[in-house]
Amino acid sequence: MDVDRGQQILDRLDLMMQQINNQLGTIDTRSAARGWNKFARVLNSRQRKPEDLLQPFRALDTNEEIVLFPKTVREMTSLSAETVTDILQLLGESTQGNMTQKRQRLKLFTGVVTLDV
């Protein structure tokens, strides 16, 4: 009986360690994405002309490049409502508000300061 109880405790500890490792992996992924996105924000804030290229951001949960991200400053103004919402979700940002508010949130978050979007 004591052996069974001991095995249950070990199994429970093993499960807890797996959960902790998963959480640490998530934290590492998010931290890497945030670090890259801070760098990209600085680079994007220097882009002044509509044809200037933007540095793409990375999704918070995967640290993968957001393929929907606009390539140029001009493209930032022509994103569909659905795309703006999708990008905000991938960045872990709020999707609340009307389209103007969402575009403004995306613009500020990504460092695009030269055009009204």
C-alpha cells in the first residue's frame, strides 16, 4: 500500500514538472517574440515614406513571423478589417473598439507614425 501511495506521489510530481516545463516554454516563446517586436517597432518608427518597407512582427504565442503583416507603410492603410483584427490577435493586443480604434492601436503598437491609419 505504501509503495502505491509513493508511486502516486511520484506520478503527480512528474505531471507537475511537465506543466512547469510547458509554462516555461510558453514564457520563453512570448519573451522572444516581445523582444523581436520591440526591435521591429524601433525600425518601423523610422520609416517615413509610403513605399518604405516595414519590419514584420512576430506572433506572441509562436514567435513566428506574421505573414499577414503589411510590407510597406502604405499597405498599413489598406489592410482589411479582418486582417487588422487578426494581426492584433496574433500580437496579443485588444480587438475591442471600432475599425478606426483598431487601426490606431495597430499603428501605435507597430511603430508606424507617419500615416493616419
